[in-house]
Amino acid sequence: MTIPGPIDPPARLLMGPGPISAYPSVLRAMSAPLVGQYDPFMTAAMAETQELYRQVWATHNDATLLVDGTSRAGIEAAIVSLVRPGDRVLVPVFGRFGHLLAEIAERALAEVHTIETDWGQVFPPSVIEEAIVRVKPTLLALVQGDTSTTMNQPLDEIGEICARHGVLFYTDATASLAGNAFEADAWGVDAATAGLQKCLGGPSGSSPITLSEKAVGVIRSRAKVEAGIREAGDTDAEDFVRSNYFDLGMILDYWGPRRLNHHTEATSMLYAARECARVLLTEGREAVIARHELAGRAMLAGAQGLGMTVFGDVAHKMSNVLAVEIPDGVPGDAARQALLTDFGIEIGTSFGPLHGRVWRIGTMGYNARKDAVLTTLVALEAVLRRFGVAVPAGGGVDAASDIYSEAV
Ligand SMILES: *Cc1c(COP(=O)(O)O)cnc(C)c1O
């Protein structure tokens, strides 16, 4: 074979539902030199990263760390470590990622119960509480922002409901964290996981996680009996965690004061995760959420200014991603392809019931920026016109610009 040249990606503006273009300083951080896993610099960087993410999650949880792997790694670690075989797990499903939580809980041998609502809607807290009373789960697993539908499930009352019924509360905040409000402690969240490639503005490959004392208690109680289980060879025992890599008991011991070796922390991803949080907190958590809110509102107004119809319950939409109906007669994939090849801009397709019906446009992290919003709208207008849609000239950019001028 001929040996390919060094990696040389094309210039792209990633305006889909993730991954997005990373903050330049995150890419620079990833090219920093490596150190050994027990180098004092490395352990200090791990401790700094934990402290930064306590602020990102708005928590005092000691157990705030990274799981190495994409967001799904964090989800799997949380579920396989918190759920014992036969435990009842309740998953309210309002999009694709709810189905993923249910699937992972099934693989962890839980008795999984789901409730569903239409795509484009969220659950009223009372509906979740009714299901909790009926199912009596040990764990509620609930997505916060589901990129498949763009909906943002309100969580502020859920923790109190779970605590009242003695249920652990886990949420997947991958798509929403840093672009929408999230308050781990104030909302009574027991476990939450995320990824870097959405509003945190990094590459995929590291999953921030935070665990309440109650969640850590469940994990520790399993770890205590586990040594005995291993000795007896009784790997059918319910306390036996069926994963080594995602066993949070072991991962906590690696990040904790004893630094017991488990995996080798992914050094370059740690640098990336640290830089994502550092960038966020330097700008300010509230300021970054406000920047996402503004960019999201401008993109929505711009899409409407182009005559497009927004999908779903706009009052419960995440700030950072918009679903718009593909105009009649436009071949969705060919138009997305034209945006990519002629303008270097990527927007997203859709899954399940929305496939072929909507495009998803993200304004996240580094790309929650006025120039990125306006450039995308210019390109979208040109492509829609080429595919025969009678778009109002300049309608998208004008409407989005108005939102930005009102905001100053
Ligand atoms: C994007 C997204 C993920 C992605 O998981 P990866 O393993 O990083 O691909 C998970 N959950 C939600 C809610 C998401 O929006």
C-alpha cells in the first residue's frame, strides 16, 4: 500500500448536534507533552480537573471525576455500577437517548420499565412521580437534553420527588451541560454524566461524571462484599459488578487518595477536559449559558426568517440545538451534502421517527457565536434557493442579526 500523508482534515464549521468544532485552546492543550501517570504534575492535574468540574456541575460532590471514553462510557459506568441484577429501573423516554439508557440498564440485568411521550415533548414532573409510585424503582434514569428531539427535560423538581420515594436519580446531561442550566446539588441529582463534544467545546472521548454521597454509598457497599464474592468465585452474586473497566468503585479508588491502579488515565483527554472546564469557568458559567441562549434564539429566528418551521415544543427546547422541518420537495441529504462540500458547514440529519423530516442545527461551545450563526444562515439560504425553495432574500441573517442587536 502507499503510505498516506500526515492527517490533514478539511476546514469545517461543525454546526450539527455534536461533535462541534473544539475551542482552539482545547486542541492546543491536547498537544501538550505527556507525563507519567503518577507524576506529581499528573495527579495535580487530575485534582484540578475534579475541582473545575465541581464548579461546572454546581456540586460539592467529592466524587467528581472523568470516565475515559465517550459520553456512553460515563452512562454505562453509572448504570452498571448503580444497578444490581433484578433492580427495577424506570426510564422516561422522550427521544433516542432514553432508549439507550433503557438498553444499557437491560444489559445490566435490571428489570426495566419505561414510560414514553411523543418526540418533541417533555414529561411533567407529576407524570414521572406517578410512574415512580407505580413501578417502585431503585433508580430513575432520565436524559436531560435529548439531541434527537432537541428537548430539555426540566429536572429541578425531580430530585426532590426521587428523594421522597427513596429512588436514586441519574441523569445524562451530555447534550445540555454548559449550554443550559444544570444544578447537581440544588436539584438533588445523585449521578450525572456528560461528554466534551457538545456545549463543553471539546472532542469526544472523555466523560465527566459526578456522584452524590448516596450514590457513592451504593457503589461502596457493593465493593465491600465484592472481594468476598471474588474469593468464593460467585460471579452470579447480585453485588458483583459485571464490568471491570466501568466499575466505578475501582475508578473512584484510582482518582481517590490511594490512587489504586486501574486503567491509565487518558492523559491528552484529561488535558482536553481540564481546558474545556477552564475555558468555561474563565468566561463564567452563567455567561456561557447566556451565550448559548442568545445563539440558539438567533438561529431559531434566522431559520424562521428563511420561512422554515421549527419542530417540537419550543418552550422546552435546549438552547444549543434546533430542529427544523426540511422544506417540501427538498432532498434532505443532498442539501446537507451541498452545505458541506460548497460551504464547509456540517448540520445534522435525524433518527427514528424524525428521519428525513428534520435537520438539526447546533450552536454549541466554541460555535455558539454570532459569526458562526450568520455564516450558517447565509449558506443555508443559498442552498435552499438552489434546491428551488422561494426563500426571502437575507431573511435569515436579518432576523438573527436583529436578535443580536436587541441583546446589546
Ligand atoms: C450526544 C449524546 C450522547 C453521545 O454519546 P457519545 O458516546 O459521546 O457518542 C449521549 N447522550 C446524549 C443525551 C447525547 O445528546
